[in-house]
Amino acid sequence: LVRRPEIYLFDDSFSALDYATDARLRAALARDTERATVVIVAQRVSTIRDADRIVVLDEGRVVGTGTHTELMAGNDTYREIVLSQLTEQEAA
């Protein structure tokens, strides 16, 4: 990165990457963006599951916010999305 802005926005930027590359890129970016706000728009759960706050949308409406653990425990929409991509064990 040449410049370090205060806010980074990644709009479904990781979806075309394989899982290993996605994980490596996010790990590398974490070091460079640690003092910034990072907004990631994603459909792949593994991309966002470690976020400080996840916002769940359903047909353009916010239907939940929280951490992965909070949403798994109390948000049916998020849980359905997660379990369509991961096993129960992977989701835990």
C-alpha cells in the first residue's frame, strides 16, 4: 500500500479467490489496516466470520448485527447462510 487511508471498503473483492488465497490476503491486509476502519461486503462466511461486527442483510434490509458467535446463537438468517457454506463443526 502506498497510502494508508482511515477507511477501506472491499465490495465482494475476495469472492473470486480460492479459500487459501482469501485467507492469506486477509491476513496480510490485517497488518496494513490495523489502525483503520475496514468494511467488507461479502457472501462468503469465511471472509467475514472474524469481523468485529457483522451486518446481516435479507432482501436489502438489516435483519441482524453482531459477532459470528452472537449471530449463530440468535439470528436464523445468518445461521442459515453459514450452514449453507460450512458444517456445524466448521461454523462453531
